[in-house]
Amino acid sequence: MPSFKGSIRPLVFWPPFILLITAVLVSLVNLDQFLAVTTAINNWILSSFSWLFSLATLVMVLTLIAVFFSPLGKTRIGGEAATPLLTKWRWFSISLCTTVAIGIMFWATAEPMYHLHYPPAALGAEADSPEAMRFALSTMFLHWSFTPYSIYSVPALAFALAYYNHRKPFSLGSALSPVFGSAVEGKGGQIIDAIALYTLVAGMAASLGTGALTLAGGVDKYFGTGTGPIVLGVLTALIVLSAVASAASGLHRGIARLSSLNTRIFFVLAGFVFIAGPTGFILAGGVEALGDYLGNFFQKSLTTGALSGDAWAQGWTIFYWANWLAWAPITALFLGKIARGYTVRQFLLVNLVAPSVFACVWMSIFAGTALFMDSNNDNMLFNALNDSGPETVVYTMLSNLPLAGITAALFIFTSFLSYVTAADSNTEAIANLCVQDGAERMASEDERSSNSLLMKIVWGGSIGAVAWVMTSFAGIDGIKMMSNLGGLPALLVVMGCNVVLVKYLLDSRTVAVQQDAVASAQAV
């Protein structure tokens, strides 16, 4: 059995672990009542705080733009002598695969079908119209590019500067301490960590469950295996074992190599669909939708549906923000930890700009192809969505392109790999969070990984077991709802990190002004 150089942080480990198991047990006893309660709470959060989700996420984007062009952008994470942990390519691939990569694979083709055929009433557009098509594609840019990556980048950057430049412990409280002081350290920090840990673990279980269902659907389509508990159990076990093994092998081996492979396959898939699909439409439609996204960015970002009485924004945009926020705090610990040795500006290029541009290109290709194919083939993809569920839309699209069998098999493999690469990095962060930092700070990153091996096994196994039980016997909706409920407390944490970044930004400008004044005086 592996041993720890540091001890378990009980306030971080036990509360979320017990709450997660309790939620599953309650859902098994009375699923309908469980879903009714969690759905009511979730609807209240989205309706009562939709304005805060919309405004805060927009402010995060604007804050990062200001940071990028400020003197703070020149600050090196870890100090001037710090050396990078990763090459820029591996850094980018890990950042891409740790965040929304698993989502863009499944929703890039299914989500635009909803927006095309059920556009919001406030848009005033008919279903399956050119206006609805433009709205659908530009909305994919909104939901999957700069705003979600800003949600991840704000706490990740705040933590990286606190952890490396101010020598704070491995904790979310460390990211908040420059503004909120000792109140978010010690036990206060552990409570914050525990809340964030629960939201991430519930989210990972939900993502693993839906991923297993999608994989089972793809395997069943080509091999006739069915999608029962045994098949789901085998797929879930394979994913969990692969993720834990990758995380246990360390940052530079499993996590970096799998992420690099995953990213390369993303480029291959995108390139194939771009060439084999409606290339001209992808280019022209993507440019037009990008113009709509940029030209209406503020309006799209701040739409809550309150004035029109339309629930579309709460059901889509704000729901997404809550979901990204639930994942962001713990994911930020990992993203911040691997950023050592690079400047703040480089951090934003790799964690915000590059993956956002990739997401826009991916959506132009996959969502654009889906929209074109559906509109020119009697709603073929929309019918697949209604008949068999969102997980079948992409397979229907691929089946109408050349080399259907090969691309479908590659897509299934990449879907498996995408969850593994997201899970291994988050499992790494979870394990480190549950173990005292202390003397381990001076150890190498791979040594820190080996110290928390037992935690990776415990959490990886727990997440897999929860996902299997929910998908096989209770349904995944409950755990997804529990995950999304964490969006509100996570929003407060990330808003606090945004305040910290504003403080860093103002301090850097003050220092820059003072340095300019000294330089001018010396010149005179």
C-alpha cells in the first residue's frame, strides 16, 4: 500500500465523499423525489441568479483581456528563475483536454439541432430558417470558446500566482488569500476546498456516466452489444482504470502523452470532416456566424430572458455557465500547477486564446456540417436526435461522409480517450488537494503524484462506481443536477479569484508607473 509524506486533510476528504455516496443512496430509494427536489433548487438558482452568472462571466472575460495587456502579463509564474514543467505543445494539449474537450465531441453536432429547430422566442426567427441557423452556429461559439475558458483561466491564474510566486499551500483558499486574508486559509480554506471538490466529483461522475452511455451507443451500433448494466460496467471500468493509471504514472508520462495523442486526433478528425464535408459552407457559414458572435457578444453574454419571459437562456447559456463554474475551481488547481516557468501572458495564450480559437474552428466544422446536412436532408440529424438521443447525432453525421466505419471507430476511441485525459488531470488535482501540502512543496511534480496514489485510486474508483450505479439503475439526471447545483458557490469562489486578479493588475500598474518615474528621474 502506498504511503503519504503528508496526512489526509479530513475536512476536505470526508464531507464530499460522504455527501456523494448519500446522494446516490437517496436517489436509489426514491429517484422521483430526489430529482424533484434537486430540480426545484436548480431552477431557483438559475432564475434568481441568472443576472449574476451572466454579468460575472462577462467581467471575467474583460478582466483577462486587461491582464493580458497590462504589466502583469510580463510576470513569470514561479519567479524569473523558474523553469517550465512542460513544452508549449504539451501544455496546450493538456489544457485543451482537461477542460471542455469531452463536451465538444458530443455537443458540437447535437446542440445546434436544438437551436435550429427550437430557437428562442426573443430571436423572432422561425425554426429551420437561415436566421435560426446563424443563431445556432454563433451560439456554439458563445457556449464553447472564450467565456468557458475564461471561467477556467481566472481561478487557475490566481492560484498559480499564489502557489508559486507567494509560496502559498495547494488550496483554493490560497488563491483568495491576497484579498481575503487568513479567513480563507486554514479550516476556512479546507471548507472551500471541500465544497469545490464535491461539485467536481459529482460533475465527473455525471460526465463519466453520459460518456459511458455514448460509448455504449456507438459500440452497440456496430457490434450489437446492447447498452445494459454489464456493458456500461465494462466501459466505465476501462475508463476509470485507464484514467487512474495515467494519473498514477505522473504528469510527464501518462497525462502529457495521452493529452498530446488526444489533441492530434482532434486535428485529424477536424481536418477530415472539413475536407469530406461541405467545405465551402463551413468556411462561409463559420465566418458569418463569427461575425454575429463578435458583433453581438455583449448582448448574447448578458441575455437572461427576464424581459421576454423566455426560459431559453436559463436552460442553455446560464446552465452552461453554472456547469463550467462547478468544475472550474478544482480544475484550476491543476492548470495553475502546470503553468510554472511561463509568463502570465503566455498562460493566457495557452489556456484562453489557443483553446478558444480551436473551439471556434471545431464548431465551424462539426456544427456547420451538422447544420448543412440536416437542412439539406429533410431534418435527418434532428430526427436522429428525437428517435435515439443526442449521442447518436454525430454517428449519423459521420455515416453520411466517406470512410464512415473508420471515422466512427476513431470517434469512439477518441471519445474514450477524451474522458480519460480529462479525468486523469482532475484526479491528480483531487488527490493533491486531499493530502497535506507541507514538506511536499519542494518535491518534484512526479514525486507529489506518487505520494497521493492512494487518493487517486479511491476517488477514481468512487467516481466510477457512482457513474455506473446512476446510469445502470437510477438514471444520470440526478447526479448531473447535483453537479450543477455547485455552480452558485463555485461562482462566488471564482468571482473572488477575479477580484484577486484585479488587485494584481492594479498593483502591477502601480509598480510600472513607479519604475517609469525612477527611470525618468535617472535620465534627467
